[in-house]
Amino acid sequence: MTFIRKYTKAFITFLLVITFLMVSSFVDLIIRDKRKKLHYFSKIAPFYSQLALIVWGVHVDTKNLNKLLNSNENYLIVSNHLSYIDIQVIYSIVSSVFIANSELKNVFPLGAVTKYSGGVFVERRNRASLLKDIENIKDILNIGFDMVLFPEATTSDGEKILKFRTPFLISAIESNVNIQPICIRYKKINGEDITTSNKHMVYFYGGIGFFDHFFRMLELKSITVELEELETIEITPESSRKEVSDLAYKRISDAYFRNDNVL
């Protein structure tokens, strides 16, 4: 049964990825205007993310998503990062543009999916590229789109929130766009609490290859994840990158470790 489940999910996921890339690449080909292109990408990606989560058996519980769902403002959304599933979880709830490491660009299918979701690839280690990337992020924020940043810059094993890397937070400060922290917490795997013995089925860490981890994840019957909106960080002319980073880190860390079965 596990074998059948895994390869059925894999086949359907393959079809979703192919159709998503076909639809999005067509949009990319025929639409030149950046705002319109991102608008369509921000509609297509959530639809396919919702379908993917259904196929994978991922159930998303939402908590306090008042501003992200009801506000007319756009935000720089910052989140902790545990798995590649995080991206589909956020996409399934909030139409947004992701900020992704440039290393991901040539990793199939993650790079292609990110590109045709409107994602922005950034280079953190090159100052010239960094400044250009910050301007690009500011431009998208000023257009009015929500953008998502994982300040840890990588996934963790869930035992702690990694130190935030802060350069791209300056984009929100210089654009006068408020920062919206959110917290992702995986709650259950196959109806059982997350533990040190099963977290590796969902959390993506430790150097394991993407496809090895992905096919292992497909063996699962169900995954329950909670997405919580935290208190907004209001940007003012006096806001500093360090201040904003420290505040976002504290709010996400406090929420993540607020109660039980967090690993």
C-alpha cells in the first residue's frame, strides 16, 4: 500500500509540475509587463500549490490570518523555514512573490517552479549583486505585491530558529512597507506528534538529496501544519535593519516554542 501511495502521488505531482510549467511559461512568453506577469503568476502558483498539498496529504491550519487575508496593504512576509513544503503552504494561503537563494535556480524542479511562480533569485555573497537584488525587491514591493523571505536562508532541523540574515530587510525599510512575521509549525505526521524519530520525514535538513527526501515524504498518509500570523512590525523612518530583524526573530521564535511538540 505504501508503494502504491508513493508512486501514485509521484505521478500526479509530476503531472501538476508539468502543467504548471506549461501554463506559467506561456504567461511568461506572452506577457511583457512586469506587474501583469506577477499578477498572473501570483494566481497560478497558489492554485497549483493547493492541488499539490491535497495530493501530498498536507492539511494547513491557519491562525490569526487577519491582515494577510483582509488588508489592502502589502507586506514583506518573514517566516521560519523547515521544509520545501513551506513554500506550498504559504502559497496556498497568500498570493505572494518568493525571495529564493540563487543556488536554487539550477536545481530541477525547484528552480523552475520558483522562476515560474514569479520568484526572485538573490545572491547574498556578492555585494554588487546584493545591491541590485535589493533594488529589485523594492521595485516589486512598491508595485504592491506581498513578498516572502526566509531570513534563516536555509531550512533547519526544527530544534531552533537559525540566526536571521538581514540584508534584504532593508528593502522593506526603504520602501516603507511593513514587515509581517509568520510562524510555520508542523504538528502531526500520520496523525502522530512530531518527534525526533519522525521529523526527518518532513523537515529537510542534514544534506540529504531533494528527490530522496521527497519520495520518502510521499510515503506519508498525512501531514498537519499550522500557519500563524504574528504581530505586524510597523516600519518608520527611524527603523533600523538590526532592530527589525531582532524583533521579527523574537516574535517568530516565541511563537514557534510557545507550546508543545515542537522539534
